[in-house]
Amino acid sequence: MTDPNGLRTAARNWLLAAREELRRPLSRALAIAAALGWIIVVSLAWSAAAQRAELARTEAARSELAGELERQRRASGQLADLQAKITTAEGELARLNRSGGQPQKGSNRRRDR
């Protein structure tokens, strides 16, 4: 086994050496640059995570709007069909009114109502 007092002494010596090293201008500047670098890395990672979350929300909204657009297009097509049927029925009604309410000769149209 290792000597616990030996480990403590080694750790104390390492801390003293690190403290001495940080008193030197170049070492201090490098330590500050390293700390700033880590701050920038963490900030960029957080920003990227926020952007990914925003992108996911935007994609969900886009998908929902695409579905709504498709529903609107189907409804528009159904409306156009109904308008065409109304126009046809109005034309038939006008024709019947002009002819005195009698169907035209040779017309075998069946009414489904």
C-alpha cells in the first residue's frame, strides 16, 4: 500500500509548484486564456443546444401548418364542386321557369332527392 502521508506531501508539493508557476506572467496569461477558451466552448455548446431546440419547435410548427394547408386545399376543392353544382342547379331552375315548369322533351333526368 501507499503511504497516505506521502500522498498528502506530494499533493501539497504539486499545489505549491502550481502556485509558483502561476506567479510567472506567461503562465498566468496562458491560464487566463485557457479559462476564457473553456468559457467560450461552454457558451457555444449552450447556444447550439438552444438553436437545436428552436429548430425542433420550428419544424413542428411547419409540419402543423402544412397539414392545415392540405386541409384547406381539400375544403377549397369541395367548395368549388359545390359551387359548380349550385350553378348547374340554378341554370336548370331558370330553364324550368322559362319553360313554364315543364321538363324539356327527351329529357330523362332523374332527380335524386
